[in-house]
Amino acid sequence: MFKLTIHHRDAASRARAASFSTPHGSFDTPAFMPVGTRGTVKGILPEQLRQVGAQIILANTYHMALRPGAEIVAQLGDLHDLMAWDGPILTDSGGFQIFSLSRLCKVDDNGASFRSHIDGSIFEMSPESCMDIQHALGADIIMALDQCPPYPASREQVAEATERSLRWAVRCHRQHASHVDRQALFPIVQGGEFDDLRAHCASYLASEVPSPGYAVGGVSVGEPHELMMRAVETSVEHLPDDRPRYLMGVGQPRDLLGAIRRGIDMFDCVLPTRNGRNAQAFTFGGVMRLRNQQHERDRRPLEEGCDCPACGGGFSRGAVRHFFQVGEMLGPILVSMHNLRFFARFFQQIRQAIANDKFDDYEKEFLKSFAAQ
């Protein structure tokens, strides 16, 4: 049911073009997943997600467990029914949100207890309940509960979080045993900036927690690009070559290209829609800030050659800027859709470059032209 089919490996890097099959269809890799945190990609209809090229989307376990609750989602069918999306869905474990958003979070080997950011009520999550919640949500790919240490953190703190994440991964794997045909469980490599901890964590998961895929976590938390890439490279070296590798929460183009070069297959990030809601449009020439007055009378589309509903639909830069200036909701919707289409086009070009053994050339040319406007 869950299988990675590698179509081509780049001749000069670890980049590979592949596809991964799930019960709700397959998706091409390298893949970028739009984020629908609370069960919807903000402001975007499911058919519009298909229109801009999305093949798999992500929802957040922490937020869905708090509202409306996994039981209600199950009563409505599952996340596919709630989101009206018939393609693949991935749910993250909620671990990052627990440790970054929650007040008075307490962690021990049993799990995490924390105060809801909504009403202050106490919520507890163990590896077992994390699995039960995600089983009820019904996503195709689900994540093991992990402890994500902050950056910077001491070696002692990172080592403790890494070992706890490994123990939790084993418990998640055990709890998930009856659902392996319906949902793919990905455990998460932790280890912070410490190469030996990363290597140990990845090696242990590969040998002791056999899974259809693996994730690399604990990055994009404030560390420099070079440290992120080192964490990725160290992790990938110890993960199975025939399984997808998912780098969590990464969306800056430079980071995406560097990770793909090192063998990462899947990504998610809120950047396309978050930046879209803040009048920032991704283009192949850089990020365009549409609130700048220079765009007020500009009749050009956001990007020449783009076929998104904003550019292909006849909306000018000046028009989109006007929508933001007067608070019209069409502005954030159009730029979000443009950004989602940019990332889909970006990844299509990456996959083609890999297929042609031209990834190195593509990366250099893209980074040369992608400069802030």
C-alpha cells in the first residue's frame, strides 16, 4: 500500500525523482505539501488546491485534537471528509506545537501535559494517545510523537530529548501495529546540531522502528543554513535508501534545494500562505512585497509566465496591491494561490532537472536569480 518508486537518481547528488503511493493516491517527489493546520488551507478551496498543483496536504494533530477533537472528526468521516480532499493527507504529531505554543508544558517519559492555548484547560498526550488521535483523524501518513528541543540547547538537553523521542517512537510503533495497512507511520530523527546524536537516532530508528518512511525534525528552529544542512546530511546517511525522507517545517527555497541535493523527498511549510496573507509574492526573481508603493500603478501580473488564478486570471500587481490596501479578502487569497502555484512549479522544475541529470545546474541558476526585490 505504501511504496516509494524511484524513477531517476541525479548523477551528481543524492537528489532523486520518485513517487510514493498511499490509499488515497500517489504523489510525486520531491514534494511540497501545503499546510492546512486546522483542517483547511486558509482561504483555498480543495479544487483550487488541485488547480495550483497540490498533490498532498498536511493537517496538524495538536490543533485538530483541541478543536474540534478527533472524535468529532471521526464522526464526520475523517480528515478527508472534513477537508473535502480525496488525495493523500499527512498529519504531524503535534509535538512541535506542544513544546512551542503551549503554556506550562510538562514532559516526562509518559508524554506531555500542557495547557490549551485556547481555553487554558489541561490536555495530555502520550505516544499511545497521539497514535489514537491520528488513527481517528484518518490521514494517510502520520507522525510519531517526538520531543523537539529548542535552538540553541545544550548537548545534555538535546541528548535527553533524543533518547525520549526514540522511546516514544517505539511505543508509537507498537500502538500503530493494527493500522499499518491503512496509515503509514513515520518516526522522526532528532539530535539537534550534534552529528553523533543525529547518527545514533537515525540508525536506531532504521533498525528498530521499521517504517514506510522517516522524517528529520528539530530543524528550522532558528539555526543557520549550514547547521540545517549538516543535520540533514548526517540523518540521511543513516536512513534507508528505499523509503521517503521528510524534512519537517522547511520552506525557504535555498534550504529546499540544499536538502533535496542531500536526499530529502518531502517538505511542508506555511510560507506560501502565510506570506501570501501578508502581501508577499514568491517569484523566480525573488520575493515581491506588494504593499510597496512602486506597485501602485503596475499593470503587469505578479509574474510573467505564471498560470495561477491571479496571473492567468488578469489581475495586475496594482490591482492586488489595492485589495490589500483596502482590506479586501481577495488580496490574500490571490497571493496565497500564486505562492502555492509558485512552489508547485518550482518543484516540477526540480523533478525535471533531476530526471535530466541537471539538478546542479538548476540549483545554481535558481539561486543566482532568486534575489529579494
